[in-house]
Amino acid sequence: MDTIIIRKAVAADLDTLFEFEQGIVTTERPFDNTLKEGEIHYYDLAAMIGADDVQLLVAECDGELVGSGYARIESVKNYLKHARHAYLGFMYVKPAFRGRGVNKLILEGLKDWCLEKDITEMRLEVYDDNITAVKAYEKAGFKKLLVWMRLGLNE
């Protein structure tokens, strides 16, 4: 296997990161009929690259970006034991590199950054029907905490 390095994203990565974002949208559309048609954007990637409270990492193999993920420090509800946690998102691995541990490497990099920032908990959202992603996160140590439910009144 070629060596995969994890590094902080830079502005020169933006074109590829925009492609990754659309890859995420394409993957999530079958799980969420409330997403708008056409191109949509979940993230302000340029702002995330320069933000102090966000760590946006990329995985690179032989000069090619093959994956991404971010951790954003968030304040939490006052009734929780911790004051802040890291919210994870933008988790993407190019199809040709899936199953090679890329997501795990990104998660480890984000975990290290969180620990440096004295963050003791990471959270993320994943579609319940996205069994592959759910299993991958469970394998990485995440546990289900809450199920979001919805009722479309005009459907």
C-alpha cells in the first residue's frame, strides 16, 4: 500500500475539497429526501482552513488528495458534564481508497488535535440507514447516542 499522510488542509486544496463535498452530497442524497436538488454546499471550506476552532485535515497519497475530515470545537448545553466537545464532519474518502484505513488515520489526527485542545469528547452525525458508515464509526469506537426523527407533513 502506498504511504498515506495526514496533514492540515491549505487553500491550494480547495478545488479538490469542493469535489469531496459534492461526493458527500451524492452519497447522502439517497438517505435524505429533504436535500435540495442540484449542487448544494454544506461547508464554508475556505473559512474552515483559517479558523482557530476548526482542524480540517486531508489524507494524501503520492501527491493526490484522497480523503478529508474536520473537527470543530463547540460549546455544549450547560447540563452536560463537559463544557466543549468536537463536532466531526466532512468525512470523505475517495472510492478507490476506501477500505485502506484512510478514515481511521483522519480520525486519529482529529483525535490528537482535540486532545491538544483539552477536548475530551468527539461527536458526529451519520444517517441511520447508512449502514457502512455507521459500522465504520462503531469500529472506530463511536457509540450511538441519540436518534433524530422527522415527520414530513407535506409528503
